Amino acid sequence: DLGHIQEMTSRALVLVATLKGHQEDVWNAAWNPTGSLLATCGTDKTIRIWGLEGGSWVCKTVLTDTHSKTIRSVSWSPCGNMLSSASFDGTVCVWNKRKGEFQCTSTLEGHENEVKSTAWSPSGAFLATCSRDKSVWIWEVLEDGDEFECASVLHQHIQDVKHVRWHPTEELLVSCGYDDTIKMYKEDDDDWYCCASLEGHESTVWSIAFDASGDRLASCSGDQTVKIWRAYKPGNPEGIPTPNKDTVWKCVCTLSGYHQRAVYDISWSWHSGLIATACGDDIIRIFKETFSQDPNQPNFSLVCEKKAHNTDINCIAWNPKDPTLLASCSDDSTVCLWKCTVE
């Protein structure tokens, strides 16, 4: 009985707090590296930074007056002292924490129109951005984040690029987009090149997330599926060929039949290994890996399903330190914090 299963599994996600303050759609939510602050952004052209005070989550800071249109994405630097914001006004702002306050210290210009996503590399040496102009830009971070220099402009996608994400430990960049593909890039002699193209989704690939090892990648799409991709390095025991000694990525699992609408975001916990998805059917779903004899054929089962917002859920993010804490945000103008009790 599906209703009974949904009732049972929905109990595994408990609402901790509803954060109100944004006036319109909330597009993105990003935890700082220590998991103590949550940055959110949206159509109201503001960034809000939330934190715990006396046991309650409150808005500590509102950053305004920099972007002239929707802020689509925010991302923290690995040191936690910088925040980048990507906007439909075609710019990326970098905020530096000075004397306890965030100030916009750089505005990165170059994209022809809406910037959709921004992400810092694990070393903090690079900042990646992507846009509806079909390009991915990689910026080198100079002078402790006071200056940025364009290191590469990559034109591998033939449509709007929705998301950029870095490998957890390596300077390997991944992008995905409206052309239904996922692209990977790495540096060779100061030159960035596309080292892999992952095809298999039948609609826009909205988001991507690595597992803790960086050897697997999850992707979510407008085709209502989630795919798990696995890295096969040169000399892999499976004997999968690796031309030019580049790692080959293959789809090893597809989760279909669970989502009723487009899947807009995905987050893979580096602590629990649980995968959370944000969907256009207003439901958060959590998948858990179950034992498989063969790592080339992993199994994931749906362990939690909960109606979480009144309309589209745009973003989902596991806290980097507390494995039970999950953030979501939606077109309903709210940000929700959840406690996940899945064992």
C-alpha cells in the first residue's frame, strides 16, 4: 500500500525550522564549510545568511544592492570567508568577510546573460561559473580572493548550462545543462579541456553531486530520473578502456519511477551516504544504498518521501558536519530545515 509506505517514510524527515524572510522564489541554499551558517538567495535579489542563536535559526545578515536581477546561486569558499553569488544580471559577485561583515569586493563580468551557478574548487584556487550563454568560465583566485583572472572559457555545451560542481578533492570540474549532457574538465599545462562527456539523460540535467570519494557522481534531470555514474580509471580491474589515459565515467544505476516531475536538485551526504532529491512535485525523497555484490551494479532504495513545500523545490543540501540536518528551499519563498532520522 503506497499510502502506508509514504506515511511511514515521511516520519523519517522532521521539520526543524521554517526560515521566512525572502519575498519571492528562493533558488539556492548553501552551507558554509563548518555547517554553522546557511546562505540563501532568490528572485528578491537578496542573499540571506542564517545561523543558530540561542537554539533558534535566525537571519543574521541580509546582503543587498549588488545584483539588479534574480540571484540564482550562492557558494562558499573552502575557507568559509568568501561567498560568491551568480545572478540573472550576467554578473558574479564575490563577498569577502572583513571585520565580521560581508562586503562585495569583486564583480566578475564576462558572461553574455544569466549566470546560473557558481562553485569554488576544493583548494580554493579556482572559481567556476556557468551561464545561459552556453559557456563555463574558470577564474583563478589571486591575492587571497581580492582579484580574479579568467583562466579558461569552455564552450562544450550547446545550450544553457545549469550547474557547475567540483570534485571533492581534485581540481576536476563538472557541468550539466539543457543539452541533456554532463561535461567534465581538467587542467593540462595551464589549459583546461573537456576530459569526459556523459550522455544518457533524455531531458535537461539540472544538477549533479559527487559522493565523498569522488569516484561516483549522481545526476538529476527533467526526465524524472536520477543516474549514478562511476569512474573507471586507467588500469581499472574491470578492463574498461580509457583512451588518452583519461578516466571514463559510466552510468551504473538509474532510479526511475519515483519522481512525478522534473528533479531540480540532488545532494549526496558525505557522512551517511544518503542521497536527497528536490523535485517539481514538491516532495523531498531520500535514497539509501543497499548491499550489492557488484560495485558496478549498485542498488538504491527509497527510504523517505515527504511533501515538503507548497510548490517546486529548487534546492536541497545536506549539512557538511551534521549528518542528520538537511536544508531545502522553494518557489513558496521559504527555506526549511529538516532532521533526517533514516538509519
